[in-house]
Amino acid sequence: MDFAFDAVTEGYRRRLLAFMDEHVYPAEHQPDLGALQRAARELGLWNLFLTGEHGAGLTNLQYAPLAEIMGRSPSIAPAALNCAAPDTGNMELLAGFGTPWQQDRWLKPLLDGRIRSAFCMTEPEVASSDATNIATRIERDGDQYVINGRKWFATGGMSPRCEIFVVMGRSDPGGPRHRQQSMVLVPRDTPGVTVVRGLHSFGYDDGDHGGHAEIEFADVRVPAEHLIGGEGDGFAIAQARLGPGRIHHCMRLIGMAERALELMCRRVTARVAFGRPLAEQGVVQDWIAGSRVRIEQARLLVLKTAWLMDTVGNQGAHTEIQAIKIAVPSTVEWILDRAIQAHGAAGVSQDTPLAALWSRARTIRIADGPDEVHRRSLARRELRRFSQ
Amino acid sequence: MDFAFDAVTEGYRRRLLAFMDEHVYPAEHQPDLGALQRAARELGLWNLFLTGEHGAGLTNLQYAPLAEIMGRSPSIAPAALNCAAPDTGNMELLAGFGTPWQQDRWLKPLLDGRIRSAFCMTEPEVASSDATNIATRIERDGDQYVINGRKWFATGGMSPRCEIFVVMGRSDPGGPRHRQQSMVLVPRDTPGVTVVRGLHSFGYDDGDHGGHAEIEFADVRVPAEHLIGGEGDGFAIAQARLGPGRIHHCMRLIGMAERALELMCRRVTARVAFGRPLAEQGVVQDWIAGSRVRIEQARLLVLKTAWLMDTVGNQGAHTEIQAIKIAVPSTVEWILDRAIQAHGAAGVSQDTPLAALWSRARTIRIADGPDEVHRRSLARRELRRFSQ
Amino acid sequence: MDFAFDAVTEGYRRRLLAFMDEHVYPAEHQPDLGALQRAARELGLWNLFLTGEHGAGLTNLQYAPLAEIMGRSPSIAPAALNCAAPDTGNMELLAGFGTPWQQDRWLKPLLDGRIRSAFCMTEPEVASSDATNIATRIERDGDQYVINGRKWFATGGMSPRCEIFVVMGRSDPGGPRHRQQSMVLVPRDTPGVTVVRGLHSFGYDDGDHGGHAEIEFADVRVPAEHLIGGEGDGFAIAQARLGPGRIHHCMRLIGMAERALELMCRRVTARVAFGRPLAEQGVVQDWIAGSRVRIEQARLLVLKTAWLMDTVGNQGAHTEIQAIKIAVPSTVEWILDRAIQAHGAAGVSQDTPLAALWSRARTIRIADGPDEVHRRSLARRELRRFSQ
Amino acid sequence: MDFAFDAVTEGYRRRLLAFMDEHVYPAEHQPDLGALQRAARELGLWNLFLTGEHGAGLTNLQYAPLAEIMGRSPSIAPAALNCAAPDTGNMELLAGFGTPWQQDRWLKPLLDGRIRSAFCMTEPEVASSDATNIATRIERDGDQYVINGRKWFATGGMSPRCEIFVVMGRSDPGGPRHRQQSMVLVPRDTPGVTVVRGLHSFGYDDGDHGGHAEIEFADVRVPAEHLIGGEGDGFAIAQARLGPGRIHHCMRLIGMAERALELMCRRVTARVAFGRPLAEQGVVQDWIAGSRVRIEQARLLVLKTAWLMDTVGNQGAHTEIQAIKIAVPSTVEWILDRAIQAHGAAGVSQDTPLAALWSRARTIRIADGPDEVHRRSLARRELRRFSQ
């Protein structure tokens, strides 16, 4: 057992921290994404999330502390390094399950940062955390697939740069429970596709990553070669995509928590009430200690989960991935709440990043499966250990 | 001791509940405030908040359950009945401390719902929960007062219908701690007044009540008769204004909580996941029971506080006013959080009122003094009982 | 609506508070129960819990603040006034459902404080919160009932003064779900009755009320006239007994919380660490404010519940009785925990009453149905309001 | 970074797990400590806690998972392996600061498990978390030290096998703040030493480790060579002793939590209420998931802290030692509370180890400095990072 970072990680951390100081923080109020991406690329800070040949070749354990640092400025840094959701998940999906033609057509421009993508899974009418509820139809008709249905909270879908939708739907409603779904690639400009509106999250339209779209698919036709994997592979591919997606969220959330704690410490040191700095109030100290202790624990669990993914695979790390999905967003929400309170009215306003960060953390407690579903599932696995 | 409403209250409740069903809920998506106000006025549902001759003559205890009902639709109902903050507090202030001329000039149109007003107390640069921190200057110059300073989170100040600002400032920096402040009436169109921008609250610009304004006062001159009360009365008047303001917030918050609980119950009854309605999940039942139990306790404390204000005065109810300010917003925030979670992605979006209600409840934990200040003060009074 | 006590209540409160100061607190370390009971009886402070002719004739609402005061010294005061569980519940049961012969034989000496009693409901082998699980058999055999089974946590059952057991068992296992149970009176010295051992609660043997007994009934025979009510009435009688029992627990718990808060305030005022009294630590102030706010809310809910029992009956107050059973013990546990922490090592020791009080509060979260059962039931009733 | 145990640790873990199954669990109801110790010693499971030549030579990181396993049966296993507090801390102290004579006289028999010891630091009259409050006097008189004062919560002090007290007192009240204290070795049978009474912890007298003693020192005289270190070294030695002591507590607490979770899972699988096993109740599943997620995080923080102590020293690990002292006991208390609730009445009784384990965890939130002191100190260090 060893808790020190390896040399590769340390090297990337140093470069990334410098990049944050020189390029990201100063640009937070008016970012020029193109310039940031060029700078990141020159420094070799590009596609760090992607294991294997297509990406930087880092392990999950090596990537985790880098994603954390990007999470300190989550509207800018991940996009600047081409490590932003949902493109990361979609690139992993295409790298792992796409055909050479699909990779050439969509993975390549995504890896280059030239286009963006959206993942269309959640539906407004059903509890999508139970994937077997999904109602959108994907039907074979000759050498085409016909898609009908309505998706929402397709993150990034409002962006004009978003060119491709990965759509999950039901191709075989009578098949075995986890073989009913398929996944197809639907270009945004396909006839029958309508981006209906953007969904808000606590008043924010999440403009930075293009917003959460509601999208209607009405008799949308795509060639059969747009199918990802085989028919009936949809559920398995979605599971494969969501594991890394969840840990990436958690890595970035740790960074958001560190940012919040730093802002809180700076604020309470500078702000005076009733004759002394807020930093001398016992209650405020309690928030700070509580934040630090929670961050340390959450980070270690994320790192161990990354290590498990590297050593025993995503499936072997299933319990831990659920554990961080349960633990980290609510922990970071707690920290952000205290940081907001320490800032008074400024904390809820646009003058600090805190309220927007809070809205992100809170929303992740619902996205990719609400906390409750993960808790139930984790408990059942725990119980199985003792049930005979 | 008796927990039943009196006949007057019951009569108002019946009429108000009918008004909500017939006029308010159906208008929530596209309210016509003018029509709503006319309808409310015809039904005698007008200025219910105001005790004494200027208003409906209800006691605080009689008003409390009515304010709760309005709170079920807080963006519309209070405004429809001319019971919306911050005008309520400003009308109480003018009714209690205004000169006949001031009352004729501003209280009358406010009572008529013809204009709106803002209360300018909080400042961006200092911890305003400690009123002695206030830096804005109000200086006598001949028969005028000259105001210099910067205020923010002046609720309602962005509305074009907002014609008058009640401004708190320091008139005698060398005077006794609680006699340094004065309060003046500043018409919005006075030279030197600049409404700089609107402040957001978790992404919401709070358009319904005109938004929270940041306002600059640069050598603003008003006639001496714009002073409310006497010089040095500012702190006392502010305290007198804030007590009722706090209980009004709490009354409405109870209604918001009831609305959230109702929406949660409806949602979980209708929504199916993993083969059964969410309503059958033990964790969801736990939220519902927890919400009901918390609401009942919070409401009773608000009602008792109203009764104390009626029987022993606002000063005698000081501890209880602090107690509800501590207890109610955080309780209602808790309930709203569960209602949001029960709605999944819809809960954070614009498709339910929940996220916006949450943002209100959360913000009230900071407004009119953060929780921490009230807790400290209440604890000190409790300790005094045992300290010799 | 009116939050003031009536004159009768105020009179009793004055006398009881004086009795506590003069007789109870000074005797806490070495109580002489006989002397205390004589003093209480002389002052007319006797059987206050019992509504109707047999008792003092107070309403539940009048009794509530008196029970609260007794709760400040729960090992002594209730027993001194003959208002201690489980005798209170057993006396109510005999007063309401006993035959004249049963009342003469057992109610009379109980009302006189000459004997004590136990209620034998919970069984070690089954989840007794679901009364239909009860396995103890009560079978008719000629003019006798034969009892076989094992009960535990029969509070008071270890006391040598405990002469009578009220035993719940199954008389008709094939009958309708809530008509299978009956209740019989079993004198302690009946052949076949074995008091096996005392159960502890967090290390305490609860000696003051005679301890929680485990009791075996092996072919125990009692005359048929020992049946309470009719065959099959057991479930209904138990429900009737438990409602008042639960509110009595909650009333006393409020008093325990007040005692804890007072001890905490005194301690932190006197104790100095790091150069100033603990009372000046913000975190400690937070505990005190939180305790006060929680107590006020909990008390009001208990009082309203008592009022409902008086005005619409125990059945009409069902939801509220569950609400206080959910809210009050956990709230008081929270307060006791802080009071303990404020006392440091002394708080967990025998040098303050706090640890023992904590153990009581914690245990009540399980007794008379665990919190979870009440929460589930309350939620279901709430959901029913919205389910069509 | 690597989360796998090394081979040495794995070997010890295997042997210790077997020892628990074969010797400890079966003996829990009636342990024969002598036999257990002989068996442990034969298996090389002896003095594992002690780094360096005197002990097994394990690192803290290697010892942590072993202490965790012992913590599953904390009344027996640590004593069986001669790894029980407070002897562990006293042995470390003697190994690190004792003279050869002191080591020969007391460390040797302690390492052999022939005698036991107590650490006398806390005093009833002052807040001992602030070591400068300590009032006990240690005064030089010729070639003797004279000790006067009163200590309490001297764990183990009630045991007849406890032969030696390590006593902290003030030798130079006028000296610099952290040089006023000294530490001396006082044999239990020295004239003037009176073991006054045993202190309880929530009703438990903690018989297993000999109970918490209150001890009076009245003109107690010991030879000057009983001084540990030099005069004025008391504070520094105490700090050196407490760091490892705290992590040992936390390691064992993790084991207690695992034991509680296992008991909870077994119970809810076996117990039926309302027609199905408790294990199928959503709320119970929530407890189980919450317990697992909390345990994983707490354990990782303990392990990282052990690694830091090994790599950068106890001083370098100061923040992390405080972090685990803050996080672990309260976390484990939370888990034990749920396990108790899942067991119903049995949970608070002597029929499961849960209530006694709970009392241990709760008490540790006060012992070795209450949570609040550690939180304040940790917050201040965090704030220092940002205060320019």
C-alpha cells in the first residue's frame, strides 16, 4: 500500500496546475475556448481522460488527480483540455464499441475538439433510472433504423457545435430484459430531429456545455451502419459508458469542493462581523474542519475506485463506483452549502462561482441514476454476502 | 390553550382557498397581475397583512394561516393580494413611523397596489448582519439629506414599478452604537441614484418581484422631510420592520412546504420504477413522513410566535421570532430537497416550481440576518437565564 | 387559537414546580419513595394522568405540562405522583376495560400506589411491532385460560412490588387478523410464571422502575374472569392503551430535554477551556440554540396532540400521536447528546443524569413500535390524501 | 499509489482472522484471557502494535488492518494479543522515553502481559483537553517527587492487575506554557494513592479493561528516578503518546463498524415483519448502504494516516490524526445506532454486543480530546494556508 502519486502523475499535475494559474483562472470571466484549447494542446494536456491508444494513455488512477484539478473550474478547464462530459463518455464509447467507419466519422473530430456530442438516454415520461422503462423505439426497416421518441436532459444538446447524438432506444420490446435496447448514432441535422428546448437546473441554463436539451425524434431514419455494437447491446454499452462517467464526475467534484473550501477560507479571513473575522467564529471553523475531513475521505475513495478499475476492471469496481456516486456529490453539496453561507448574499449570487457549482453537485445526485437507486443496489450486494 | 382557528380566520381561509383554486393556480404559467388584484380586491382579500386601521385589521395570529396559503404560490398570490415583500414591510414602516405627508405620498399608492418599493439595507462590502457595519452615509446639508453609498440585494428594486427606496445609512458615525443610523425615503428617479444591475439567486433573477437590485447612491439629495422618524432612529425602525418581515417569510414558507409535499405525494403515486410506484419505496415514505412531521412542528411555532406578537408585542416575541427564523427556512429547504429528488430531473428544471422554491428557501437562510447570527443571539439569551 | 395555559393547569403547575424543588431534586441521590408519595398525595398531586372519575379528572392538555415537569426527574417524580409507566397505561386499561371485580382487585391498589404492574406484549422471537406476529398462546380450557409463551422487555417486571402482569396473546390464530388476540391478567405468583432475568438498556438495569423483565409462561392457568374485555379484543385494547402511553412518554421527554438544556447551560457557563468559558464557544452556542428551537417545536406538537385527543378522541389524533412518537424521542436524544458532549467525561458517567436519560430516550425510539413503523404508517396516510 | 496490502500484512491478516474464528468469537461469552494469550503468543500474534525492536516490528500501515480485525471483538482480542489500550500507549511511552531501569522494571512485564497499567491525565475539576489546565502537582523534594491531585477516567485503573500509573502533573507552574508539566511513574501500592471509585460509561463499568478509575494522590512520594524524560517534558511526551493512541482507537473502531454491519445484515435477513424480511425494507437498505460507504471512506483515511506516520512521522501526520479522530468515532457511532435500531429491543440489551460497542464509540468522541477541540485546531491549520 502506498499513497504517493507516481512520477508520471506528478509531472502532469505540475503542468496542469501551472496551466490553471496561467490560463484558466484568469479567463474565467471571459473565456476564449479556442485559445485555451490551443494552449492546452501545446502543453500535451489533451484527451487525458482516454486510456489506450486514442488518448493520453493514462490509467484511471493517474487521471483522477488531473480531473480533480480541472474540476476546480468545471465550466472551462475540462473543455479546454477536451476532457468535458458528455463528450468524454461518448469518445470512450466510440473508442470501445465503434466501427472503424464510425470512429473515423465521429471519434476523430471529437478527439480533435472540432465537434461536440450528446448522449440521449433519459426520457421525460418514465423513470429512466430503470433502463427497462425506456420507451423510445429503434426499429429496423430495410437497411435503415427508424427512431421515434422523446429524450431530455441530453447534456450539450443545445450547443450549435453539437453534431452527433448517441441515442438509446428499444429495438426488441419482447426480448430478454437487458437485451431489448440498442444504441444508434443520429446526426443532429437528420430530418425528424427537433431540439425542442433547453432544460434549466436551478435557474441555470448550463450554457457552458451547451445546455440540457429536450429532443424529439419523429420517424428519424439513419443507415444501419449507425448502430453501435449489435442489436440488443444497448444496455451493456450504456453500463460500460456510465461507470467511467460517474467516476469522472466524482473526480471533478473533489476539485469543486477544494475550490469551495479555498474560497470559504479566503472569505472568512477577510470578512469582519461583530468585531472579529468570521474565521474566528467557532461555527465557521466547524464548517472548515468538516469540509477538510470530508474531502480527504471522498478523495481517497475515488482514488481507490480508480485503482480498482485499473486492476480488476470496471465490473470488479462496480460496488466502489456506486459508493462514490452515493458519497461524493452529497458531500460536495454539503461543503458548497457552507461556503455559500460563509459568503452571505454574495454566495447565492453570480459574484462567486459557488451557487452554480452547488447546482451542478445537486443535479449529479439525480443524473446517471439517483442516489436512492445506487444505495438500494449497493445494499443488496452487501446483504448477499451474509444471506446463506 | 386552544388550537382551533377563530371564525374570522376560518372565513378568510375559505375565501382565500377558493381564490387560489379559481384564480391563482390556473394563472401560474401566465399570470395577469392586474386581473388577479382586481379579483382579490373584490373578494375583500387585500392588505391582509396590515394590522390596524390602514389594513384589514387582522391580528398576526389571524393572518398567519392566510399568509401560509399565499405561500403555496409565492410568486403570484402575495402580489395578487398586495401582501408581497418587501412592500409589506415598507407599508408597515410607513404606517408606523411615517409622517402624514409621507403616508399620503407613498403609503397610499402602496396600499392601492399602484406602485412598489424597495428596502435598501444590505451592502456588498460589509457584513450587514451587524448593522453597525453599515457604511452608507446620510448627511444633513441645510434642509436636505445627502446620501452616498452602495446597497445590494434590494429586493424589488429592478422593477420599473418600484418608485421609492427606503434607505438605511449612517448619519452620526460618532454616536452611540444603535443611534448612529437614520432612514430616508429616496424616490427612484432622484439624481445620483443608479440601479447598477440585478443580482441572481442560484441562477434565478427573481423576476416576479422585480429582482434584487444593486444600487449606487452618489451625492443623492432629498428634502429633510424624507427622513423617517428622527435622526438616529434608523436602527430601532429597522428592528421594528424586520420582526414582522421575518414571520411573514416563515408563514409563506410553511405554504411552500405544503405545496412541495403535495407535489411529492402526487409524483410518487403516479411514477413507477422497478415495477411499483415510488410511493411504495420505504425511503420515499420516510421523506413524506419526515416532511409532514416537520411541517406540523414548524407551523405551530410560527402560530405561537404570531400569538405572542399579538399578546406581548414584537419585543416580547423576540426569542420566538429568532427561533422561527432559525427553524423554518432550513426545514422547508429540507422538504423541498426531497420533493426535488422525488421528481428526478424534472425537479431541478423549470417544469415544476420546486427548484425555484428551493432557491427562495435557501436564500432566506441568509436574508434578514444569516441563521448563525440568530442562533448565537438566541443562545446568549438562553444562557443569561442560568448565569448566576 | 390561544397558547396560554388555563387556570387549573397553572395552579397544578405552581404546586408541582414547588414539589419538585422541595422534595424531588433534593432526593435524587437517595430517594425515599414512600415519603415522596405521602407528600405528593397530601398536596393533591396524585394520579394526575387519569382522566375521568378514577383519577384527578384533568384533560390530556391539562396533564401535558405536568407530565413534562415530572419528566425532569423521570426516575423519581412520576413514581412519587403515581404517574409512572407502565402502571399508568395499565390503570387506564383497567379503568376503561376492566370488570368491577378486576378494578376492585387490581385497579384500586394500583391507584393507591400499593402495588405495581407490568405489560407483557413484546416477545424476543418475533417483530412485535407487527402485533399479528405475537406467538404467545392464550387458550380456553373449561373455566380457565392457559397461557404459554415468552415475553420480554416487560418494564417493571423485575420489581418485587410488581404483583400483576397484563398479558397479550393469541387466542384464535385462525380468526380475522385483528381479532386473534386476547388479554388476560396474570398474578405474578401464578404457578408456571418464571421471571427469567432482567434486560439491560445500554448497561443500565433500569432499577428505578423495576427493570425490564423476560418472563416465561409455561402452562400458566388463570380463571376465565381474568380475561380483559372479550376474547379477540386484545388488539383493540392494546391500541387504546398505546396511544396515551406514547404521548405520556413524549410529555416526559420534553421535561428531560429541558433538564438537559439547563444542565448544559450551567456547565458551559462554569467551565473554562482555552481561556474562556465554554459558553462563549460558537459551537456550544449552536447546540444551545438548536436545543431551544427543537424543544419549543416538539412541545407544541405534543400539546396540540393532547388537545386533539381531548376534542376528537384518540382515534382522531392517530396521525399526531404517531408524529410525536417519531419526532420527540429523536429530538430529545439529539439534545441529550449535546449536553453530554458539553460535560466531557462527566457526561457519560454516573455523575450527571445525562447518560441515563439518553439511554431512556434512545430506547423509546424502539419501544411501543420503532420509529420506522410509525413513519411508514404516517406516510401511507399522507399519501392516501392524494391518491385519486 | 497502490491500495493492495503487502505480503507481510496479508500473512498476519490470515493468521489473525483464523485466530478470531477459532479462539476469540467462541470465547466471547466466557473468555479465559490466559488461554487466549498463550494461543496468540504461540501464533506470533503478540505486541503487534509496537514498532521497533521491542515489538513485532510492523509499520503503522501494516498494523492498521490487524488492529481493525481485533476491533471486531474489542473486549477480548486486543487483550489476547497484548495490544490493548491503555497499555499500548504506556508501552510505547516507556519504549520511547523510559530509562533502562524503568524499562526493565515496568516495560518488560507489560510486554510479557504480566501486569497492566493506567494513564492518569484527565482531572475532574478542569477541562483537561487544554493540557495547561492540569492542576495536579508534581514537586521535587530532595531525591523524591511529591504528587498531589485527583485524576479520573484512568482507564484500566480499577483492575487488580494494574500495577503502575503514569501520572501527568504540573512541576513548574510558572514556566513556559508547554514546559510546565512532567510525568512520573507511580506504583499503585504507593502510600497516599487511593483508588476512589470506578466511573461508568452509559451504565457500563467497562470491566473488561479494568474500568475507568478515579484516583486520589495525597502527598504521594516516589524516588526521583521515576520521572519519565526530564522535568518539563510532560506535555511533549503526552503529545507523542496520544497520536498513536488515537489512530489505534480509530483502527479498532473500523473493526467495530464492520462487526455491526455484519450483525445488522444477518439480523435483517432473518427477521420478518409485515410479511417480508426487514432486509427488503428500503430504509434498512439505506442504512446498510450508508454504513458500507462510510466504512470504506473512514478506513482509507485511517490507512493513509498510518502511511503518513510511517513516512513523514507523527508530527507530519498531525492533521490527518486529527481528521480521523474527528471522523471515525462519529461515523462508527452512526453505524452502531442503525445496527441497534435494526435489532429492536435486543439491540439495546446485553443480548448483542451493539449497545456496549456504541457506548465505546460515543465515549471516544470525548476521550483524548473532544471532537470540538480537534475540529477547531484542524480548521485553524487549514485557515493558515490561505492567510497570506
